[in-house]
Amino acid sequence: MVRGALIAALLCVLTPSLAHAQLYSWKDPSGRLIISDRPQDPAAKTLAIAYVGSAYGVTRPAAAATPTGTTGILPRRATQYDDLIAEHANRHDLSPDFVRAVIQAESAFNPYARSPKGAMGLMQLMPSTAAEYRVLNAYNPAENIRAGVAYLKSLLTRFNDDVSLALAAYNAGPKAVEKYGNTVPPYKETRNYVSRIRANSGPTAPVHTGPAPIVRTVQIVDGREVIKYVQKQ
């Protein structure tokens, strides 16, 4: 019963209309977990809403709000784009974990995410970037990841494979990085964004000197085999 209530609540906060709502949780007299946007019980606790980075300095809420210390990504949602990520990361000599960390920070793996400034989809492409990379539908995961990874690679090339500068440029725009003498701009949101992605993409540098091999893996999802091809690290 509690699990059902929690899943229902999470589905609700995935909708754009509740994206900016503060959420509260408490247990009713029967012990059921209640989640609401109104604290209707004196013992209600505030749920932490994770904010994610965005293109050109826009801050927006992540797609899911969960209690402090838990993850906002459902397992299937976080892994269903593995093949696309591996394909395009390998094409541009990037680590798939690096690309995943960017997608997590940008959209929390919500393909329909849109920022107030108009950044769209999984990798939050700005309209000008989408046009530059000939994206017809920025909410199509295949097109979005293709263009987002290519753009990320172009920023790494532009800033001499400096990962922090490339990430700062992805978040705040390359002109902001150049304005501050090719350093991470002194914006709190941008610096947090860079630190979070670097921490989530592992201790090694995200750029490889050569393509890593693609390996076949088999996962059990909902009782059935799912075959995936991922880049070996």
C-alpha cells in the first residue's frame, strides 16, 4: 500500500504542472505514507526537490522529487537509453558514463524536459544548437543524444579537452567561459553543475584516446531478457 502511494506520488511530480511545487510527506494514523503539496499534518517533513543544471545558466527542477538521500531516477528510465548513449559516445571518443552524467544533470532522463529558456529534451538542446545539428525533433531521444553528444565533443575540442571548461560552456555558454579568461565562470549554479557531473562520471577523465570496444550484455527486466550493446570501460 505504501509502495503504491509513493509510486503514484512520483508519477504526479513527473508532470510539468507540479514541477515547481514544494512537497511534504507524513504518515497517517494507519501508518500509510502520504505525499502532498500541502503540509496537512504537524509532523510533515519537507521533501528535497533536486535542481539540475541547464543550458546557458537556467536553473530548473529535476523531473522527480524524492526524500533527501534517495535517487530521482527510476531504474528502467535511467537505462533505456544505454544503447544510444554508447553509440554516440563511442563515435565521439567519450565515456558513456560522462554522457549519462550530463543527461542526469540536464533532464534527469526526462525526454520531454523543457527549460524556461527553451532548452529541450534529454540533453537540453537550445533551439540554435538543435538547428545547427539539424535536429528535426529535439524531444526525440535519438536525435537529441546525437546532437547533444556532438555538441559536447565540440566544446571539448574548443577548450583543448578541458572537461571543466567544456561542461561550464555547456551550462552557461562558451562565451561566458571566454569572458572570464577561459575559466569556469563564477556562477554558483555553473560551478555546482561542473562539480556534480565530474563526481558522477567517475574518477577517470571522460575523454579517451581511442574507441573502447562494444560488448554485448544481457539484463533481466521485468522477468525477460533485454540485450544491450555497451561500451566497455
